[in-house]
Amino acid sequence: MKKHIIDFVINENRHIHAIYSLLILSPKSGEKLPKMKPGQFVQIAIDGSKTTFLRRPISINFVDYANNQLWLLVRKAGDGTSRLIDMKAGDTLNIILPLGNGFTIPNNKEAKLLLAGGGVGIAPMLYLGQVLKENGFAPQFLIGARSASDLLELEQLKSIGEVHISTEDGSMGEKGLVTTNSVLKNDVDLIYCCGPAPMMKAVAKVAKEINADCEVSLENMMACGVGACLCCVENTVKGNVCVCTEGPVFNINQLTW
Amino acid sequence: MKKHIIDFVINENRHIHAIYSLLILSPKSGEKLPKMKPGQFVQIAIDGSKTTFLRRPISINFVDYANNQLWLLVRKAGDGTSRLIDMKAGDTLNIILPLGNGFTIPNNKEAKLLLAGGGVGIAPMLYLGQVLKENGFAPQFLIGARSASDLLELEQLKSIGEVHISTEDGSMGEKGLVTTNSVLKNDVDLIYCCGPAPMMKAVAKVAKEINADCEVSLENMMACGVGACLCCVENTVKGNVCVCTEGPVFNINQLTW
Amino acid sequence: MVNLNVNIGKLALKNPVLTASGTFGYGEEFSDFIDLNRLGGFIVKGTTINHREGNPYPRMVETPSGMLNAVGLQNKGVDYFIDQIYPRIKDVDSQIVVNVSGASIDDYVAVCEKLAPLDKINAIEVNISCPNVKQGGMAFGTNAAGAAQVTKAVREAFPKTLIVKLSPNVTDITEIARAVEAEGADSVSLINTLLGMAIDVERRKPYLSTITGGLSGAAVRPVAVRMVWQVAKAVNIPVIGLGGIMNGRDAIEFMLAGATAIEVGTANFIDPTVTVKIVDYMNEYCERHGIKDINEIIGQI
Amino acid sequence: MVNLNVNIGKLALKNPVLTASGTFGYGEEFSDFIDLNRLGGFIVKGTTINHREGNPYPRMVETPSGMLNAVGLQNKGVDYFIDQIYPRIKDVDSQIVVNVSGASIDDYVAVCEKLAPLDKINAIEVNISCPNVKQGGMAFGTNAAGAAQVTKAVREAFPKTLIVKLSPNVTDITEIARAVEAEGADSVSLINTLLGMAIDVERRKPYLSTITGGLSGAAVRPVAVRMVWQVAKAVNIPVIGLGGIMNGRDAIEFMLAGATAIEVGTANFIDPTVTVKIVDYMNEYCERHGIKDINEIIGQI
């Protein structure tokens, strides 16, 4: 897929949580958004942060082609992402997109698909769920968080498919972790997973136990995002490969976990 | 004079010219402004500029004690000052002040005083004129610019004393430079001067010719502003001295011009 | 029209803008963003005799105005380059320079012998200064004898333009530069990365799997400009300057310091189009200053 | 309560926070902003046997996350320090360390002999690495023999704590560190500034009157941390770390790399209160990590 460098204008910055913000952007020039696949990511140039030198990779949360809008769910991690969260409607961002491979869309429309997201890991699942639904699948979501107040974009997810919830404090859904959620007792063909590394590794383990296929989206530190710097490598059965080009999505049987 | 580090809030940012902005600030805490002398300067921390590492020295344009407001006239020079000019009401700035020595207030109230400013060099003259007037002097201003549209704070200056104008294109006042202005034919006891180095050197030359005393305000590149780094030195009859502590105001007979 | 043509030994460049090895892949990675034909040339990833997996992740950490990397010369080896990559890129209307690395003199020579017959490869850049490989690499580059030894051997194996990339992690870089010049290098390029380190104070662990890595980016530019200036005065062969060039102004700064050509590295990660912007700036700068030929400004300081 | 006391040879510091020579004047310049008694100590401006005017203006230029300076040891000489300045500052409840510079061995020795009798001066930092003076300075600091020679002479002239400040502009800083340790230095401090240069491309002139100058600030931190880590493993005397420390996190980074104390330099120009903020951060950091004594984290990497 051709990569583009586009100046976006922020239409809206929804501060949906103490440390999460939903940025809704459109190309400044009015040009149509390029085609993007669920699981792909973008690289954002951060201005005005003394301590931020490189772009910041952010996964694609949703693409609203009807309104030509790109959704990015940003988690406050350091100065760079804080800067993004502080931006206001009308501010512009220079973005390289789309990057990476994206999730696999199965051929068998009957496949039972579970989209598992932890914390900001739900970001790619919203767009993935939408695309799967449009392709005739009936995706179900499994989302985990510390507490009910940490569950993001719940309404949007519900509008796409059934949502199974695990919260550590039991304030919503089942008490516990995504890996302890009863939905995993049902029969599942393919689990898509994004979240903190420990969570993804735990889900991968469960997937093997229940003989489900599993794709995970990795978040390795990267510089260029286009396969030039070779910094973001993951050790796979093929050796070290760039997460930014051969990933961020990997089938767990490709990984050395 | 005790130096303070104070967080200021921008009450107003008047874009009075394509490359000049007047920032009107008040201490965020509401604390009273410290005493400041005309000719002193402040050091402003610049956030959010990748290429700006050090503070930026800006001379004090005016102090409105009645409204507890500090006026700073900023000229767009590089990324740091551009950042200042782009700031909005409500934004905050961390400022160290007051710094430097300031201009001399004569004892003889009859002294004929001429306040000469070129370009952004008029900045310290507004506050100086105000203080001189309050002290019973009748200060006159001599200001020069390329064109009428480049004359800054003309109304405020006129409210304090007579204003003599030189413009290079003759669009206002006398056509020519400050040094060719006919006011210099009158008898003058002391000239205060601030502006580009060539302009100050030319004024200093005229001052010697007409036997007027002359104080100039220098703008050497500085890092700390408090006499620690020894970077902003000017070669004087006493050798290299810090412009930030022994200046920025120097009597021309102290300089090796 | 301003002349931007410069020559590095027998290597003619349509303009002084090259890309630094390891920051531009094989050019292909950037073809969505720029017209590769507009570059003076590009220097492809460090190539070794055998396939190298490089160092374990994590390999990168951001630092003030820069970054540390510890890639460790990951590449598929010279044969793969010749069979798979060269055919894909050889028709670009721009010079392709191969960066050559090795752990032993024999390695360097073997790679050069394989590259020499390739029509489109008119120059190699010999990396004697990689801080991220255990044996070889920087070891050769930090003493004049080692640098001379590699240069001498490679010179015999590669008849076309030979560029030697120097390490800045030395007391006197001019001594190394003179040594490689004496052994027949056509040019020296500098600086490679400064050896650096960063620690995650919360985890109390180094950020890089290798503990130390190579510092690049705007942060190192003042050191790079100084070394280019020193070396350009010390040798008679053309100098290629790199180290923290982020824009056209920086590129001109290196040329004024004595560089005949420049390499853009880390900046490619932040703006994949920066190289062509630098070419445009060079034209604009020369016109603004009434310079007909960019060669006029080389070493004006 | 966390213990922040550390010792540099016989010199007891109430906490590891010192100020770097040439960035903190004589302390007085900062007394409006902070309580000097809260610092482990401060290292006063480089002092020479005779008055020095330093280099001509311009002496400073901002660079990415850093600055270049070429002050050139401007100071009024050791006698003026002893007669005029020492009496004013001697009663501070914090260690005062004098940074000593010279153009010859005799100069260094003469200054040390004059300082030795001062009750409140329990330590000196010998600067063999100033990049901004023609003779002496860095010349001594860039080879082990020269460094050893100065250290030996100064050791005989100054019985109290002797710190030698090392230059980073060398191939192997551990060799220099071992050489000064062998001659009896109680500690080494590093890094001094990296030699750098910047050019005004519009005027086509260097920004500094001396063409090259010393690079400091956040930009150099990765190089400084790496060298502190290398030296701390190579010597048995305490290491004082400096180079781009902008906040408490950075200070802890140097201690994890092996520094027993740290010096804050350029950061004082941007935030005159940064030193006391770093002391506060050290307390907070140790409490957060359950560390009772900050000495526990020294060299944990």
C-alpha cells in the first residue's frame, strides 16, 4: 500500500479519560483519506516538545470514510503523547500513513472471531470490528481494564458486536483479567489481540490451549516506521524482523514467545 | 535588587506589527510585581520549541504598577521569539526578573534628556520616559524606523513627551536616520539610546560631537543572565564585563567603541 | 541555474546530497515519498560477507535532540544484496554507494571483491567505525594503524571510488584521516555515531540490549562540524560530512566547514522527504548569495 | 528519612549535588534563588594564577539541546579569589571546591599552594580539559602522560581532596582516569565539554570568536553517561558525573552508571533553582524505590 505524508487538522479532541484522548482528524487539504487496513498505524510528527525528537507511532482507532475522518486514540505516556493530548481543535499534525501490515480478514465468514483489547489496546479493535462486520462477520469483543471507568469506547464497540468485559475490581463485567473471562470457554476460531505485552502473552497462551488461531499487535519502540532503521525488530521464527513493516500484527506461531 | 522567578500569565498579546508583538503579563499568583528600573530586562523560559534550549532575554517595555502588569515588546527573530509571538491570552511564562543595571536618572531636573530608539530599541524607552516624567523631567523621544508603519507605541510615547521621528522613506517625520534628525542640533545633556549596534554607534558618535553624555543599552548574546556564564561580555575600559550584570546599559565612555 | 555537481574522487554526483548508511534502507523504502533520482546518491545499509541478525531488541532510545541505536549491522549478506537487491535498484538515475563492514580484514576484502564487478556500484564506503559490533568495526577505526591496514587491503580489492567512514570516538581524528589518505582512500566520510548510553532510572536498566550504542541526530552536529572542519584542513582528498544534518541550513554548514558532499541520516526518520528539501534549499541558498557553483563555498571557513 | 550523604575521598557531602565550575559563578549569583546550604557543594569558577580576560565576544551559541561556549577561563586570578571572594562565601554550610586551571605545571602548583591553607577549601577540582585555552588545558587532558604529570605535581602541592576533571575528547577516557588515579587523585570528574563548532551560514562565519568551543547541555548526556559508566568500572576512586544533567532523573541516571556525586552545569542557566529540585527528587526517588541510602544505587548498572 502506498504510504502518504499528509497534514491533518484536528476537528475534535475528546478527552475521554484522565490519560486517554480521542483525536478526530481530517486532511487539511480536504483530500480523501487513503485506504487503510485495521491494525495498521501512523507516525505523527510532534512539534513543540523540547524532549521529543522522533515521530510517535499511534495505531489506527477508526476510519470514518463517510466523513473523511481518522480517529486516533492516544494514551499519555511521555512528553510526546502529552503534547498530542493537549492539542486543540484547529491544530495541525503531520502524519505518515498507513504503515504496517494489519490484521488478517478470514475467508470463512462463519469463523468465530474474538477481538481482545486491554487498555489502549482496544484502539485497533474498533476499526477491525467495523471492517469485519461490513464483511459479514459477527465479531465479538473481549475488553479488560482495571475498572469500569477505564473502559474506552464501550458504546462504539457495542454498536458493532457483543462486548465481553473483565475488570480487575469487578466494577463492570466479570471480575478478573481478559484471560479469565468466560467467553474464552466458548468455541473461538481466531483471537485478535492488542494490549500490554504480558496480557498479549497470556492471551496467546490461552489461544493455544483452546486451539484458536491468534494474531497479536506489537508495540516495539521504533524510529522510522518504514523499515529503514531496523530498530523495532522482533525475534521471530524467521529471525529479527521489523515490526513496522512485517508487523505490527503477527500470528503467534511466528513469534518466539 | 533581588531577582525573582515568577510564573506570569499572558493577559493580552497585541500583534502590533508583522514582526512585533506586545505581551501584557501579570504574576499568575497575583503577587505584586517586584520593583524594576528602566533599562533592566527579563529572562523568559521558552517551552515547546524544539530548537530553543536557553531562556530569551527581553528588555522591559513598561511596568504598569497600578494594574500590576508587565509589558514586553517582542521582535520575531528566531524560533524562540516566534514561539512567544504565537502565545495566547491565558498562556503562562516563567520569567526571571529584574535583571541588569538600568539607565541612570540624573540629579539635575533641568537636564535636557533625549531618548533615542531604533526599531525594537524603543522598548526600554517607554518605561524610561514614564519614570523620568514622574521624576519631574521633560523627556523627549527620538525614534527611527524604515517607514511610518514600523513606528511602535507612538501614541504611548506621545502621551509622555515630545516625539521626534526619522523614517528612511520619509513617510513620517524627517526623512533619514535618527542621527540626521534636526533635534540633535538642539542642546542635549544626555542621550539614552537603544537599537541596532550600528545605530547606537552612530548616535554615540553624534553625542560626542555635541558634547552630550550618552548611555546605550547593549544586546549581547547571553545564556544565564545573572553573571554566571560569562558569555555576554563586552570589552570595556575595565576589560571584559558581563552585559547581563554590569549592563545592559553602559555609558559610552566606558566602551571601547 | 546553480551548479550543484560535485565530485568525490572519480565519483560524479549531480548534487552533494547523499543518504547515510543504515538510515535509508536500500532507497526503496522511501520511493513512496521522494523521487530517488533527485539525490546525489544513496548509501545502502552496511553490508557484510555473511548474513547478520544484529543485536537483540531493544535497539533504540530517544535522547535530547537525538537517538541511540544498537542495530549491530543486521543485513542479509553481500550475496543476497547482489542477487536480490541490486537488480531491483540498479536502474535508479543516482549513485548507489555500498557501505561495507567486516569483523576482519579478510571480510572487508571479500565483500569488496564481490562488489567491484557491479556496473552501477561506482563507490563503496568502508565502515571502520561501527560502535555496535564486538570485533572489528570501531576497533579498526580508533587507531591509525588499524585504519590504514583496512584501507590498504580494501584499496587493492576495489579499483573504483573508495570512501572510508571515520569514527568520532578518537582523540585526533585528523591522524586517522591522514592515515587512510596515505593508503589510497579517495575520500573520508565523517562522523559515524558517538558512543553513548542511556539508563531507564525506574527499571534501573540500560535502555539498549547492548548497554551502549551510537548517538546520532541534531545533538551531535556541533561535534561533527568541528571534526569535518579539522579533517578538511588536514587532508587533500574530498571530505563527506554527516552528523545531525536536519535541514538545508545544516547541510550548508557542513560544506562551509569543508565537506564536498553531505550525508543525511537520522533526519530521514523524522521527515522522509528531507533529502529533496535539502537539494531545493541548496539551489535557493546559492541563488540568494549569488553563488553560481556550490563548489565555491566548500571550506570557506 | 533517606540518607543522601556521600563521600568523595575525605570530602563529606550532605548530598551528591554539586554545581559545575563556570556555570554557578561563586554561588552568590544564585543566592536570590536558592538556599546554597542545601547543596552538597559548589565548584567555583576556574581559577588561574594570574588574572585572565578570557576570549573575545562572541563566546556562546545555542545548539540543539545544548550550547557551545568559548569563555576561556576569564577570572581575576587566585589572589583576588582569596582576598575578595573567599571571605564573602566561606561561611556557607556547604562544601566549596575550587576549580584550578593553568597553562603550565608550575601554574597549577602555584594556585594549589595558595589554596591549600584556606580552612573552608577542602577540595579542588583540577581542570586538565578546558577546550578553550591555547596552551595547557585540554593539552594535558588528552594524553595519559600529561594528565599524570599534572596530577603528580598537584598532589604534592595540595594535601586535601584532589579531584581531576577529565576531557571527553579522547579515544579511551579510562586510560586517562587510571593514570590520574595512579598519581594519587582522590576522584575524577567527567565529562568536561565536547569540542564543537557552529557556523552562521548567512554570514558564512563561525559563531564563536575562537571558531571552536565546548559543547554542553542535554545533548551531550548520552556520551557523558557512557564515559562515567566506563570510568567507574575502570578505577577504584569515586567518580563525579556531569554532562547534560537537566533534572533529578538525569542525576539518578549518572549515579546508576557509577557516579558517587554529580555536577549540575548548563541547567543552572535555564532554571537557577534546578539544583535544589534535584536534591528533592533524590529524596523522593529513593523513597519511591525503598532505598534507605543513596549510596546503594551507585553503579547498579
